[in-house]
Amino acid sequence: MGKRIAVVLAAGKGTRMQSEMPKVLFPVLGRPMIEFVLDALREVGVEKIVCVVGYRADDVRQALAGHSDVVFVEQTEQLGTGHAVQMCVDELKSVDGNVVVLAGDSPLVQPSSLKELFEAFESGGHACLLGTLKRENPTGLGRIVRDADGIFEGIVEEKDATPEQRAINEVNMSTYVFAAPRLVEALGRLSNENAQGEYYLTDCPKILKGLGDKVDALPVLKACEAYSINSREQLAEVERVMSEIGYNAS
Ligand code: UD1
Ligand code: MG
């Protein structure tokens, strides 16, 4: 088993929260939401967590200053999730192992799902494996495109999707495992020619598949992992779900 490291995306402002506070620091059950993500990573044996900060970077650094396994990388301009991970290339090149990439706005990520993904990845010889789930209402999320035989083809963002693709209800929750060198390879090939003019991390799986790598999407995520936080309504919803499944307020 290779070394397990993580990249956590936390550079965005979180415009839809309508606050000056960086989204990942918003309290969920009394703790900054990103801490739940860090907890889940430690539970599956991740040794080093590279946290991408940008908007109010010093606030995020300060809030996480007591976490000795977290290192910070700065993304000064938020040009997309792929661009955020591009900022980590030096860190990625210095490790020989597997990288899990998560978003800091998804505090309901489950260690059991990460464990399942890592195990499938490590025994399967993949370059990239992502965790997915089906959602009744997939609005706003990246869709998982498969061919007629169900073979994974890629992720399409809602804003770039055709009407047929928008009808797909298997979604991307930003839960990926990559072989570090293959992630570096894919990041070097990203373009921002899409509806949002951003460098999308979501293009990496398709890029690697195009290079002949083994890439797959596994529907291993649990129903509770369908929630990420982009608005205050979603934050309230996440707190409700957490209370229901037994997270304790602190
Ligand atoms: C992203 C995914 C989408 C997925 C959804 C929920 C992409 C292109 N799309 O969309 O497929 O369904 O998450 O998991 O990845 N961030 C940075 N730097 C940036 C941009 C974003 O660090 O330049 C961070 C944000 O702080 C946040 C995370 O990345 O923690 C996700 O960004 P967000 O803007 O919420 O992406 P979505 O539009 O939700
Ligand atoms: Mg989001």
C-alpha cells in the first residue's frame, strides 16, 4: 500500500453564503466545517493534508494552526478547482503515493466511503477512481457520463451539459483518488475552454482515460454524502442530517 495523502480545496470565497467569512470556516454543529473533512481523512490513515487556501487565506491558516499534519498552499486567484490542485504540484511531485482530493465544503464525507475507495483503488491498479452517488435532484452538480455499456466516460459540469446529460442523476461529489504522478500529468493538460472559463478538476478523469489509464467511477457514496454546502439553507440541511445520523454538537 502506498502512502496516503490528501488535497483539500478551501480557497473559494463561497459567494453564495453572502458573508465575508470563508465558507470552509462556517460552523457546523459548532466546529468549522472543514474540520469534519480533516477528521475523516485521518480516520483512513492519511498522513499529510495539503490545504489549498486563497480567499482570506490567513483566516483559514489561523483557524487550522493547531493541525500539525496540515500544510497550506496558496491559490491567489480562484480560477477553478483544477487550478487549485495545480497549485499543489510541487507537493504532489515530492510524494510517492495516492492522493485523495476532497472539497472543504463537504463535511459529511464518510471515512467508510473513503476506505472503500482507497481499497478499490489500491487493488485495482487505477490512475483515478471517483466516488459517486445517485440523487433524485442532481441540479447544480457535475454529472457522471457513461457509455451504453455503463463504462465511465467522464464528468460534465451542469453548465456545459446537454439536455440529455442534465437528465443523468449519478453525480460527482468531489471525492477522488489519484495516483499522484498521474494527477500531475492530467493537471498539465487542463484547459479552461468551457462555459465557466475555469480549469476544472472534473476534466482530469477523462484526460487520463484518453491517455489509456485505468479510470473508473464507483457509486460507493452514502445518501448523507449527497450534501455539500453552498448556501445557508444547505448548511442548515447538513446540520439536520448530521444530527439525525448521530454527530454530536460541540
Ligand atoms: C464542484 C464540481 C462538481 C461537483 C460539486 C460538488 C468542479 C469543476 N465541479 O462544483 O462537479 O458536483 O463540486 O462536489 O470541480 N475551490 C478552490 N479554488 C477555486 C474554486 C473552488 O479552492 O478556484 C474550492 C471551493 O472553496 C470549494 C470547492 O473547491 O471548497 C468546490 O468549489 P465550488 O465552487 O463549490 O464547486 P461547485 O460549483 O460546487
Ligand atoms: Mg460546491
